[in-house]
Amino acid sequence: MLLDPQGPDEILYGGAAGGGKTDALLIACITYCRLYPGVWTLFLRRTFPELEQKPIPRSKQLIPAKWATYNETKHRWQFANGSVLQFGSLDRSGDEIRYQSAEFALIVFDELTHFQEGQYLYLLSRNRTTDPRVRPKMAGGTNPGGPGHGWVKRRWIDPAPPETIWAAPQTVEEAALGITPRRRCFVPAKLEDNQILMQADPGYLARLMELPEHTRKALMDGDWNIFAGQVFTEWRYAIHVIEPFAIPPGWRRWRSLDWGYAKPFAVLWFAKDPAGMTVVYRELYGCVPGEPDTGVRLDAEEVGRRIAEVERRAGEVVHLGYADPACWSKAGHEGPTIAESLAKGGAVFQKADNDRMQGLAKVHEMLRVRKGGVPDLVVFSTCTELIRTLPELPHDETHPEDVDTDAEDHLYDALRYGLLSRVAPKRTREPKAVEHDPYTGY
């Protein structure tokens, strides 16, 4: 596929563990370098120690000395025909800018779900060549799970069946300019693809089968709907998402806010019926359209005005609001706090309970299905960004008992503020549920 001029521009090879993904990506880079003199290819892992652990040593086994010379200082293979295989890493957000003036005919991401979507999208602009014989391409290899599970799944897994080449959607501007749509394809990785591993370690399959269900489904079956490291495994679209209805006047209402400027701000509105059912019935997410996890950079007073305007148009009065206690900080300035500016705009908040572990436990508790098959928390189907981001959140690798704060967790933070700050009693009422789950398949 990578060498076919009519093949896809962006390829994901992923799924089961042990499918030989790293070897496949290395061989793709080597093949490009051998076939096309003078081109540059880029092999990426999230951190450089990960490159030293396997890809670099493996490349030294795959590339004969007569083909290329390895430069230990620059971490690159220089081929006899002038082509280059460069190893690189993107440890932190913003590291992608290091490649601002670069040109790579082929860029591959090993363990793609460990990268941020913004990093991938920026590297798309570096995927270019002046050689008319070469078609620039991107490829990634990964297992389900990791901080980037959600965006990878949306980009390759959800739109089309495996091994189907399809045209990516375009903006109106792109179509008007006559730009050819980029084509994508997902190729499932299977353990049986790696016969060398199966023969060298026949017990590997048995060890995979002993893993807990969620981990086994991800690593052995390549299941993208339930992935290893998923925080809220209780989430089911058909159970937790309901169609909107008019909130009765007697229900208690409140809102919560997670502040953001460069990152998105997130506001959720809650209602609770007399029996204790909690409904998230509205969201306001300050994210730049088409740029995930990027804030709209509005000042707090303007955000306060927008919150107040939403409530005014709905004809409702919300007296209680909870926000991150950091909104009351005056560190480093003498001006009004974020909370004061929000209030000036018309949205008054008080300090939320910001205990991360208690908040996480509360969200788990409210999502858990009770006797009778219903949870204590449901979400209106119009809250699309909460529905998108909540089930995609992974555990933090360093602190596995918490949510990964590098993930798009802003609406989750608003959710835990709102739930933990107003503890709900048990309830008996059953919500109406939709019949399908476009996000997880359940």
C-alpha cells in the first residue's frame, strides 16, 4: 500500500499485540529510502528512550552495512543513494515545531495512540517532497488504548470497514480549491501475522489469554471499542445517553466550569429530579472547531457573558455554580481573579470540591448501572463533546489511579466538579435510552 501510487495517503496498521508493527514501519522506511534516491523519511516514537529500546537496535539488524551508514549522534541512517532514515521523538506538546522547515516523503508513528492529534496534524504539513516520482505518505502502527485512542479511532476505525480505502472528508474551502481528498485505510494487525514471534515464543498467545478481559480484548483481539487503559469502562451509549426533554420547573439545577484559555473551557449544566436522577442537559465547550483540545482564548468576562446569555435564552435561573478553586487564585497579578471576571460577565460560581480521587470515584459511582439496568447519571444526546471525550479518557501511566491529564479531560473535570460538589441521593426513575452507540458500538 505504501508503494502503490494509487494507494492510501494515510495508513494505520494496528490492533493486536505482537503483529510485527514496528518491523513493518521500519521496513517501509527502508524501502522508501532504497527505491527513491535523495528522499528523507522520519520514524517517530513518543520518547527517545523508546527508540533506543527497540526501533534503533532493530534497524541495525535490518539494514546491511553496504546499504547505509548509521550516525549515532544525529540518530539517522544515511543511505548510499543520498536518502535518509531519521529517528525522532515528540516528548511534549510543541515538540513538533522542531520539524518546522523539514521535508519528509514518508512519516511513520510507532505506537500512534501515544501521540497527540495536534502533533500528527502538524506533521502532515511536513509530509511533502519535490520529487514528482514520489507520493508523500503517512503511516502509523499501534494497539488500542493510550492517550490518543479516541482521535485515532475516529480518524481510521469508525469511518469505514478494515482494509477499505476511502476518501477523507473535506472542508468547503478545500473542495472549492479542487484539492484531491486524502485517502485513508486501516489494516488490522493480527498476532498470526508475526510467524517469527509465534515460532520463537509459542507461549505468548497463552499469556495474552490470561489477561483481564479489557486488556485481552485490546491486545489479543484488537478491539477498539473497549481498550486497555480506559477509565470509564462503565460507559454505554445506549444506557447513559437519552434524548432531550423539557426539564420540569421543580427540578434542582446547577452548573460547573473547568476554566481554560489556551486549552478549552468547559461548562456543564445539571438537573436532578426528586427521585435523585441526575441529568447533564447542556454543555458549552470553548474549543476551536477542527482543532481538538485547542482553546478559543476568550477572556473570563466574555465567557461569563456567554454562560449568562445561554441561560437567559433558555429562560432559566441557575443560582448554583461550581468551578475549579484555581479560578480564585491571584498568583502573579493584582487584577481581578478569573472567578471575579466570570461574575462580572454574569456567571457566578463558588469553589468546587477539587479532590481528584473522590471526584473520579463519584463519576464511577454515578455511571455504574444499578439494579434494574439503569445508572444514576444520564446525558442529553445534545452534549456531543462530553459524549465524545468521556469514554475516550485513559488512565495516567505514572499515576494509574487517575485520569491522564494530557488527554482531553476538560469536560470530565467539569463533570466531577458538578457531581462531587452536589452529592446525589439514590434514585428509582428509569431514563429513556437510545438504541445504538455510534461511539463505542454498544
